[in-house]
Amino acid sequence: MTSLRFVDHLHDVARDADVILSDIWGVIHDGLASFPEACAALRRFRDGGGTVVLITNAPRPAASVQRQLRKLGVADDCYDAIVSSGDLTRHYVTAHRGKTVCRIGPDRDNSVFRDLDVAFAPVESADYIVCTGPFDDEVDTPEDYRAMLTQALNRWLTLVCANPDIVVERGDRLIYCAGAIAELYAAMGGEVIFYGKPHRPIYDRALSLAKEQRGTEPKHVLAIGDSVRTDLTGANAMGLDCLFVTRGIHADEFKGQRRLDDAALRKLFGGARLPFALMHEVRW
């Protein structure tokens, strides 16, 4: 197996890139505060003529994501556009206008339904489910939803997953996301539609936005992320180079290491194509 290189600076691996598709949570903030050096690095890339599209599994519209970024100290000049799994979920809801929705998720994610004139119903009578996450991600686990999912399965309801992430970091903790509930439903035999990384629609939308910003087709796209399951797998499927950030949800596997042996690489990355390079945290 080919060994991976650690790099210290984004400019060492982004010289030939004209577009960066960057993950948000774990790369430019941890849910509580922004990472100033990562934000500065993306700004420097843009100053050099590059285009940055933030690509996120957040189950909210891009405008809501932008408001959250501003609160966390991420300035608008760090990126050109945002594409979220919440936007793609809204397209599904719009295409199924007139159907009732069973909502699973916290109230803060309700913006995914804003202005869509959605009728909500309990699982016993709804036409399909939209899951944006646990109702209380501070305490809930996927198993807390098994009874509800069993009811849904008995009615053959489709579950639309508005965030395929299994976990995400919040400060120094990992919390469950919608993907954990959706994966349980799929394992039970339920039908799940995933919107977000690693699935192609969100990448197609991000590349389309990049093309609009540049006025031309991107030639070399670099993806940045901290998740093997979503960021690396999605980049691999799209044929994109992936800069893998080790300070995110896989931080424990990389703790104190600057080089991984073949056994460690296999354990972490499995059969996936290895990342283009590793970086502890993004800096220019």
C-alpha cells in the first residue's frame, strides 16, 4: 500500500487547483467556534484566483448555513458559494407537494421546510419521513428511534435523510446525526434516500455552482474533508483528489502520528482509494 504524506500547508497541494470543495464542520469550525487559520487559508486561495464552494451535509438551506457561519466567526469572503444537503431535501419535498411528512429532527432544522407549505403528520399516517437528526442530539441514540422506525417499516414509508453524517464533532464530543438513524432504518429493511455526501447529487450541484462562479468548467478540483465515510468516499466516487483533515472525527486514530504504517492505513481507510494528502488542520 502506498504511504501517505502529511503536509503542513494548503498551498503545497493546491497549486494546480482552480476549485476547492471544502467540508465545513470539522474543517473550518467545530460547531462552537471557527478555525481562523483554515478560514484564512481558503481566503488566500480565493485571493489567488481560486473558487471555494463549501459543501455540507447540514440539513438546512444554504442561507441558514451562512447565518450560522457568521455567528461562528466565518467571514463571507472565505468562500464563493454554499451547497447543503438541506437544499437538495427541499427539492424532494417540493417535488412531492401534497404529501404529508413525518418530521424527525430538532426545531432548529425547521428551516428546511420554510415556505414549502408542508403538512406534517405522525408516523402512523404520514406519507414519508424527513429526518434531519435526532430530536435531542445531546442525549438521543439511534436505538431510541427503533420503535418509531418499526412503525414506519410496517407501512413501507420512505425515509429521506437530510444529513448522511453518522456523527459530527461538537467541541471535544461526537454527537449523532441523521445518518445514524437512516442507516438503522436501512439495516431494518426500510427504503432510504440520502441527500448529501458521499452521494453524487450534492457534488453535481457544487460543481455547477463553481462553474457559474468562474464562467468556465473547472479543470482541477480539490476536495477537503475529515470523514472517510462521506468526504473521502464521495471524492473518490467523483474522481477528485481529497485532502484529508485528521483533526476532525478521526482525530483519535491520528493522535500523535505523522506517519501511518500499512496496517493503520488499512484499518482507517479500508479499501477506499487513499487521500491525496493528510493535513492535521487546514492552514495556508
